[in-house]
Amino acid sequence: MITAGVDVGSLSGKAVVLDDNRLVSWGLVPTGPDSAETAKEAMDIALQKGNLSLDRIEFVVSTGYGRVVVPFAQRNVTEISCHAKGANYFFPGARTILDMGGQDCKAIRCDANGKVVNFAMNDKCAAGAGRSMEVMADLLQIPLDEIGPRSLQLDQGEVAVSSTCTVFAKSEVLAHVRQGAPTNDILAGLCAALASRVYGLLRRVGIEPEFVISGGIGKNVGVVTRVEQKVGLEANICFEPQIVGAVGAAIFARDTLVKQKKPAAAR
Amino acid sequence: MKANYGYADGSGEYFITIDTDVCDGCGECARVCPSSLFEVAPDDYDQVVARVKEKLTRSVGVLCPGYERCRDKVPDCHAVCRVGAISHSW
Amino acid sequence: MVTIGVDAGSLTTKVVVLEGTAVLSRSSLHSSTRDAGGKGIEEALRSAGIGRERVKEIVATGIGRNEVAQATSAATEIVCDARGGRFLAPSAATIMDIGAESSRVIKCDQAGRVADFVLNDKCAAGTGVFLEAMGKALRVPVSEMGSLSLKSTQEVNITAMCVVFAESEVVSQIHRRVAKEDILNGIHKSIATRLYGMVNRVGIVKNVVAVGGLARNAGVVRWLEELIGAEVFVPEFPEYAGAVGAALIAADRSQS
């Protein structure tokens, strides 16, 4: 049974093809101005890599911000449910999931079947999302991927950043720079602040092993290390954390299809 | 499932929690909320339950004055929920 | 009896010289000025033509109230806003102060006492910082934003309230060649929505008065009126409400 999942996020579009339980192929493209077009581009790449055409796919589920505008999807499912299913696919022991991208942060607790038990999402405030780190990288003129490693090489000691709001934190950081605080120490403070915000969201849903991290934040070792310390668990991160939601969508597609076929077979 | 709708920002945490394990989808919350925050619809597991409208999750702290402050005005969402499925963080 | 109120805000320091219930003079200086409070007092006294020795009491308020060396005592922004707001608009029941980096909504009882209030100085949404950032993105001076927004012909929604997220939304609207006036209208709706949330929290009670620097912005006020469903009164010199309140409190204190 061949199914597909398409995740149209605010920054990238992902498509995954699944044959029963086997991950056949996937495609990843940056989100363009047209969500439907983005979904099609990602799907085409996945189909090409899997040597398939769209008519071979029996059922498609879409998810993500642009999920309602995917023309070739038969059903749409929220990101929360798809992330839980996807994390369960890669790590069957997953119970607590943190997904953080540029625009939002999700904390999810799920059961052994990947069904959501508790969730909270924050997509209203930049300070609670990866976006705050991009703003600071820009402000301090440091490549985004250097923030994590540098935040772990302390000079004199972590410089605390007390403002939550990214706009107010910017002024605070500039004041620290003027007073001559070492950049690495400021970065440590910024990573610690983001980690504690993330931890607040995780605590709301409850923390249970195993712990899985997905999304762009998985690439920032400074935040991941500090979240792990607070949570008291090591994080599992799969080989391509960006496709977790699309994998979950493809599983939803398969499960929906199985459900639809059952009554037909009984008849 | 405990579904937390809302957000945290510099000014505080604003989450409305709906316990879908006890929600029977009666829709009374949707009827009484002065800000029309709720709707009843099938979730991803085909259970018909109440939820905060997706378009409004980013402004619950603005549209809802908080449980304590709403209570003395109208029949509130907590009072009309027979199964006690709704709670507020503020 | 002459008293002085100093409102040391995050952006500007406002000074009011009061004799009885008559405002004799006002002054305003950038808060980053060295000894802004002291210089503002001198300036205000000079334009009132009054010698320092006639001043009975000086009350300071605002975020920098403890740094005003000339003040004889201090009072919170909430108390001063309530007092100043009721002085400028005696029937006011709800007073909103929309400042550069913070905003407050205060509910007063009939006697003018503070019954309830909501304060936000932790999230830049709903403060002047929001408008300033959007003005920068659109290359429109903050002083012109409000009036320009009123010329909007097509409603554009800026869905984000967060300054950082709204900035990207505005930039993408610019790329899509949406008219400046329409984007500005959406921006003003966003900031007004955030402020409406604060009014909603204390409960909407008429009459509503807006003070603080942003009360001068006609775009914000228009949207507030629409969302609240009532007229929002803006007094003359709205940014001096806190300083007037401080001067009135100074008069109370020198009498007791």
C-alpha cells in the first residue's frame, strides 16, 4: 500500500512516500509564495526519487500551515498529530516531543501508538521560537550555526538576559556588548533563555521518557544541551528532523486507507 | 487528550485547556463564550469535541479576559460544561 | 501653591508646573539627556516665570523616577495616570496610557480611586516600539503613520501582534506591492487589538480616555473606538497626563 504525506510549513515544504511501513523517498523544498505549488514541488521530488507517479499513490494526507490548500491531498491533519505519529515511527519509545522551527514551538506528549495525550503550541511570540535566535545572530553579526557551539565555550561566565521579549532583549544584549561582555557569554545567556522558555512549554504537557527533538532547533547544540539538562533526559534526534511531520502524515494516510478498506472487504 | 490552546509571551501565559477525554461535544461553551472562541468539530482521531478556533489561538489572551474576570459577567464556559473539560491558565 | 510633576519615561521625560489646578508650563526632553529631570524642571520653571523657591513639592514618576535627584518624593505610574487622566477628563472611568515601551489600562471608581489595572512592560506588542519598528520597515516617520493610515481604502490584515513576526509580515506585504496606507491601517489594527485585550481584561467601562504619546496617533484611536465600541476621548497634551498626576499628588502631599 503506497501512501504519501505532505507538510507545507512556513519556511519549507516536505513530502514523504511510504510503502506500508517502509520509507521510500522524500522531497524537501523552500516554501514559495504559493503553498499549493510548494506542495507539488516537494511531492514531485519525492515521486522522482521513488521512481513513481502520483497515480500510484493511493492516499495523500497534508499537514502544516498550508495544509488546506494542497490540491492532491484527500485529507488534512494537524501538525501536532502528525509530529507525534512521525516521532513514534522513528523512535517507538517516544513519549515527549519537542518540535521547534523558526515560527513556532510545539511540546507534545504521546502514547505508545503515537497518539497525542497532551500538547501545547506557541506560535504567537518570536521569543518562544527559533526566530529569536535569527534576530540575535543578525544583531551580533554571527552565523546562525555558530551560536550553539560558541555558547558552550564560556569566557568568563554566562551573561543573563532577563527580558523575554526579543525586542527588549535586543536592547539588553546591546548594552552588554557596550559594557564589553564577551560574545560567547552573551550567546550562552541567550541559549539558556530560549531553553528555559521551551522547558516551560514542555512542563505544561508533562515530561516522560523517551524524549525526541525535531525541527530546526535540533541543529543548535547550545539550546539542545541546555534543554536536555533541564528535562533531565537525553534527546533523540532522527537523521532528517525536518521530515518528521510529513512521515506522520503519510502514516495517517495509510491508517485512513486501512479503515476505509475494512468495511468494503466485509461486504 | 489535553489540548492546550494559546501561547506564552513576555507578559504571561495564556492557555485554555480542553480535556477531550471527557468532552462530549455538547457545544455549550461555543454557545456562551462572549468572544466566540470555541467550535465543535471532529479531531484528527475522528472524535467530535470542542476546540479553540485555529484562527484565534494566537489571540486567546486578548479575546478572553481570563476565567476569573469573565465569570462575574455571563454564564461562563466552565459553568456550562457538565463534564468539567475546560480550564484556564490565567 | 506651586508644585511640579516629573514623568521620567523610557523615551521622554515630561515636566509640568502646576499652581493650584492650573498648568503653568510644560517641558519635554529626551530621557537619554544627562540629568533630563533637572534640566526639564529648569526649563519649565523658566517658561512659567517662576523661581525655584516657590516650589513646594516635586513628585517624580515613570520608569526613571528614582533617578530624578530634584524630586522630593516618588509615585507609581498607575496612581499618577489615574490622577492625571481624571484631571484631564473628569468623567473618565477607564484610562489607557499608551507609551513608548509600556502600556497600562486603569479602571477607576466614581471617586477616582484605582479599582483595577493591567500593566504591560514585558512584551513590545501594544507599545510605541511596535509602531516604531513598523515605521522603519515602511520608511514612514512615526508622527505621520496615524494620519496616513486613515487614507486606507482596502483592509489588509496584519495577523501577528508580535513585533518580530509583524515586521516580516509587513515586509512581505511591501514585496507584494500593497499600498502603504493599507499596510499602515493593518498595523494600527494590530496594536489596537493588543490594547483592546488589556481593556477587555479590566472590563470595558465608559468613559474611556487615552493618554500617553501614542494617544496622539489617530489610527490607533480610530481602531480602539471600533474594537471597544465606544468613543475614546483624547485630551489636549495627552503625553503629560502622568506628569500632571504627579504634580497633583505633590500638591496633596505638601498639604498633609
